Amino acid sequence: MNKEQLTQEIAMLKMDYIGLQGDIEKLESTGHNKMIENAERRLAGMEERLADLNKQLAEATE
């Protein structure tokens, strides 16, 4: 991926991450614990992906 593609992917992933955080807040208020666990696992995966993309972006700008 080039720098622009990495930047776009990071932006989209951040938007998805924020949306999922909002979903988790709604689930917490309604007591859907199993769904919260699944969503938190997805957040962790997103965090790993963001870290990887940011690393790739840093390497691309060197």
C-alpha cells in the first residue's frame, strides 16, 4: 500500500472503531454481556490493525 492508501485505511478503521465503541455503550446499558465480549474482541483486533497500519505508514514516510 502506498502512503495515501494507508492514510485512508487508518481513517476508515478509526471511524469503525468509534462506531463500535458507541455500540458497546448501548449494549452495556441494555445488559447484553455476551455481545459486549464479542465487540470488545473486535476492538482489540482493530487496535492491532491500527498499530500495524501506523507502523507501515511510519516506514513509508521515512
